[in-house]
Amino acid sequence: MNIKSTLLASVVALAPFAVSAEVTIGFSQIGSESGWRAAETTVTKQQAEARGINLKFADAQQKQENQISALRSFIAQGVDAILIAPVVATGWDEILEEAKDADIPVILLDRTVDASDDLYLTAVTSDLVHEGMVAGQWLVDDQAGADCRIVELQGTTGSSPAIDRKKGFEQAIAGHDNLEIVRSQTGDFTRSQGKVVMESFLKAEGGENICALYAHNDDMAVGAIQAVREAGLKPGVDIKIVAIDAVPDAHLALANGEMNATIELTPNMAGPALDALASYLAYGTVPPKWIQTESRLYTAADDNQAVYEIKKGLGY
């Protein structure tokens, strides 16, 4: 199913929400550290509006304490449900217990938490380990046995995407002695830090000694591309670049030959989440604890300019 049809299918208003009294849902978003995150916020608001939901939005600005405060506020207001994209994986038990005690179902979006699964209704995420494995396998195939020294831009320390995307990538390259991660550091999922950290990698290793960059998201990769270019090298040629998210700017970089591969993370986590919530609130249908979204690999072989034209209006 293509991007347009996927989004259109999930925007269809749900009968349980449409015919009942207005449903109020609290949404605690991590912040706006990346273009993908901004798109997720936009699509979530669109999904809520299409269903006639009153969405209370809180931007945590990358701070867990802000998210916990937001959840307490939602609970005090007596919302019908809570959506949360958790900034880190740990430290949620107490606030989730409070939501459970108030009979307010909580749905995790795009990230998981280290807490008992009876504290939340479901988690709507991609398979983060699989994303990393796809990135690693692409590099294994691309290098075809040639020696390759890799630098890695990790996401926010302690976040489930950073943990799992690293794990998957390392699993994919394990046993391939020609591939070696020589430097790995967090870029905090931001474009600016991706550039800064890549500059430090280039200074420490020398651009001629770096074969490939693996970035845990596209924003860091786009920042790194600028650093590579400013170092007098050709991104995508002198240094291969593979990342995750498939944001519009990554498709432009692919189209321009400055990036080699990206794995899509759909910003539409809210559609499946609200589908599950509607059935739960109306009929008591308990969803599975994990609802997996679809991902795909994009390379230079795809029509990335066309994909960019489709995605650029989604709020990235």
C-alpha cells in the first residue's frame, strides 16, 4: 500500500467516536527534535480531528519530567485516554500506575517503556531492531566483503530507538569481519548535533579512513552530510550514508546522490492507536500489546523525488 492510500485509509472517522459524547485524549509528545517527530505530531492532530476527538497536546521539550507532569495533568482533568511518545524507556512505573488507578488507558506511540505491560493498553511502534538490521544488511550487501570502517551516530541515550537500532545494526554486521564500527557517539537525534559529532569523527579518524556512516535517524544524517561536504568530501560517494526514518530531506539527499539508503518509519502511529482505542472504549476489545507498523527500505534506485513530493506536506 502506498503512502497516500495508507494515510487516507487510516483517516476514516470511527463510528464509536463519531456517535458518542466527545472523547478527550491527552497526547504527550517528546518534543520536536527531528522532522519526523514534527510529522508525527501533525499527523496525530489530523487523525484526532478527523475522528472528532478533543486532543490535549503537551510538548515535553525532550524532558521526561515534563512528560510526567503532563500525564498527571491529563489524569487530573479526567481525560478518556492518553497517548505518549516516551522520551526514555525507564522511570514510568509510578505515573502509569496513577493512570491505571484512574481507569485511563495509556497507549505508547513509536517507543516502548521498561514497565509491566499491564500498565498500558498497547504500544504502536515499528520493529526498531528490525530497522537497524535492515540498515546493517544493506551495508553488508553494498560492501560485498570489502573492508569498511564505520562511524555511528546514536540517538538519545537511553531511548528505545537508540538501543534497538544499534542492536539490530550490530546483529546484521556480526560475523562480517570486514565491517567495523570504529566510533559511536550520540547526536541526540538532532541535525545540529549530527553535524557537530560527524565533524569530530572526521577530525579524529580522517575522512579517508571512514567508509560509511550509520545514523539512527535521518536528521542526524543530514547534519552529517553537511559536515562531510564541508570537509571537502562527497557524501554518498566518499562516505556511504545509511540512516532511518525516510523523512523528506533524506529522499532529497538520495535523489541528489548524497545519501545511499534510508529505512522508513511512518509518522502515522496515531491511526492504528486510535483504531484500537475506539474498539476498546466502545466494545471493551483489548488489543494486542504490540501493534507493528510497516517499514521499507529506500535506496537511490527508488524515485525519491516523487516520494519527496508526497511527503513534504505531512508536516516534516
